[in-house]
Amino acid sequence: MRPLRTIIGIGAIAVGLGVTAPANGLSIRDEIGQVFLDLLNPNGNATASRGRFIPDDGTATAGIAASLTNLVAINAASFPLTSSSAVTTFDFSTGVPVPVLTSAGPIFSDRAETIGKKRFAIGTNLSFFSLSEIRGISTEDIEIAFQNNGDTENDGTFGNDSWEHDYIDVDLELDVSAIVFGVYGTYGVSDRLDVGFGIPLVSLSVTAQATGNIVSRSGNYSYDGGELVSQSQQIERSSFGVGDLAMRFKYAFNSWNGTDIALLGELRLPTGDEENFLGAGSASYGLALVASRVYGDWVPHVNLGYTVRASELDRDEVNINIGYDFQISPTVTLVSDWIGDFEVGGEADDIILPGVTEVDNAGSGFPTPTVFRGTNIPEQTGDNITSASFGMKWAPTQRSLFTFNLLLPTNDGGLRSPVVPTFGFEWTF
């Protein structure tokens, strides 16, 4: 039971780690929201007209800021765990566990084999993120337009007054980088059942500069009480702490026609600080069917699963991993995977952003209607994430394992890094 006590002890230490306290008492999410509030409240946007550039549903703060921070947090919270695969695994093709010396296994997927009764593998990995694209758009070139949201004449119509044609363009430059240091372990309860954990420690840096440009056809709005129609605000923040803890199990069934089959379960607990981009803010859990088959030195595998997420801004997912690991020498294994996470349910866009609208020119004195193009971020019904994973495992001994991997995006969904390098080490007892 000593390995199980070790798992519990490491988990308790991780929960005890705090988040770097902000100097001004505001979380990163609150600071980004405050930037929008300040830029959307220019001089003249007061008394009866105050709040016109802030949609009634709180899109600027509760919507946009929450959506952007959610996308950042999900990268750290749902980053795939490195699978524990001892060099010596157990095959169940005959119904009896037989130790087999094979390739070192996949990295961000799983094979059906277990590590064996009373064996304990513990490892660490280090991953580097530079979240520089959102749905294919550079995070340094995000554009969001906010139209005047008020019915200035209180007549139930919109667009017949010059004030109602005013809007503010916000140019947002967002730079997010993160380092995720993961500690994970797997213990063989029996020859068929593995249990494990994953603890991510996240170090994150955020720089955001937002510039508000007032387009006032009425001439009634400006910044600082003068004629200034453009204003910039910048924040630079960092945070550090434990991310969302993960608990896992894998149960291996009898092989079917030479194919090994297992059931993989995972629970992620919301231990990371969502307000400072360290966690998703809600628990998630999933099950996956794992199939793999040994063809000499080549072991293809398929993982098909479903993940349930409780967050209002993140949907359930169908998870598909397809790949192989290939032993090119007694100590070196090459690994390749295609990883897909496909959102299900709902029709609305997960990122709450203003859309394209047109304000009628009737009664305003303007020759043409005013068209508000809400954002340059492409609208889509969900953020499906697909990636290609290429890696290598080096096992200098039967107990030690070094890992290197590159994770590359293969589509434009979500907030992404152009490449995520991962370095790791694992030791089996």
C-alpha cells in the first residue's frame, strides 16, 4: 500500500500550493474585464446614457473576458496526461497475464496493457505553451467592436438618432505563455487494474494591451473629457499554482482475436484557480475504450471516449486518439498520434462576442445605415481541437524512461500554440 500512500501524499502537497497573489487584489480575469469596462465608458457615456457601450447581458465582462480566460485555462486544465507504460507490460491474449517486453508505449494516448500487479511508475514532464492563435487569428490582432446599446429617445426604435450610430473599436493584443510541470504516477492494483494520478503545476504569464477607438458620428464621446478618441490600457500579470488534479484507472479485459481491450476512466478536479487561468473552474470526467494490438515491434492503438464537462463555457467532447508506437531498437521507441476532441451539444458560439449588425439610418440624417462588424474572430458553433503528436521514448534500463514529444495543431479550433514541446522522465518500481 506504500505507493497508494505516496499518491495521496503528493496530492495533499499539491493542493496546499497557493497562487501568486496579485499586487492589486484583482485576478487576471477581473483585470481584463476592467480594461473593457474602462474603454467602454468614455466621457459623455454617463447618467442616462451610461452603459450604452456595454451590452445589457454583460458581454464585455462576464462574456468576453470569461470566454478568453476559459480558453486559456482549458489549455492547462485539459492538457493530455502522459501515459505510464512500463517497458515490460502484460498480455492477456490467452486469458492469463504474461509479461511481454515490447516498445515503451504511446505518450498522449494509451495502450490496453497494464503495468502489472504491485508495480509503481512515477514520472514528470515539462510542457511549454505559447498561445498565439485563436481560431486561426493571431492573438496580437484581435478586433472587437461595441455599438451604442441605448435607445436614446426611448421610443422603442433603434437607429433614428445620431447617438445610436456611435461605436467603439477595441484592438486587443494578447500574449499568453505557460509552462506546465506535471507529476504523474500509476500503480498496478492487480495484473488487470491500474490506478493513477496527475498533478500539473502551472506557471503562466499574460500581457494584454487593449486600444479603444471611438467612432462617434454624433460627436458626443471622447476620452479624458477632451477630444481624445483613442486610448490604450495594458496589463502584465503572472500566476503560479497547482492546476486541475487528475485521477485515472485502466482495466484490461481478455483479448479479443488477438486485440487487447481496456476501459480507461479519468476524473479532473477543479483545484486550479480559474480566475487566474490555472484551472477550468469545474470538474470533468470521462470514459474511453482502448484497443491495441502487437505486431512484432509495431503496436497500433485506438482510444475512443467521451468527456463530460460541467462548465457553462465548455461543452462535452467526443475524444478520438489514433496512433502507434514502434520500437526501432531495444531502447528507442518512436510514437505518432492523431488526437481529436470534438465538442457536442448546443448550437451557440462558445465565445460570447458581438456579431455583425446593421443600424437603420431612418430619422438620423445619415445617408446610409451603419454596419457594425463585431469581431474578426471567426464565428463557429464550437471549438473542435485536432492535433498531431510526434515523439520518442528512450529506455536506457527496464526501469527508466525518457520522453520527448512535439504536439502540433492540425486545425484552427480554439486558442492554440503553434507547437507544444514536452520533455519527460519516468521511473518504474
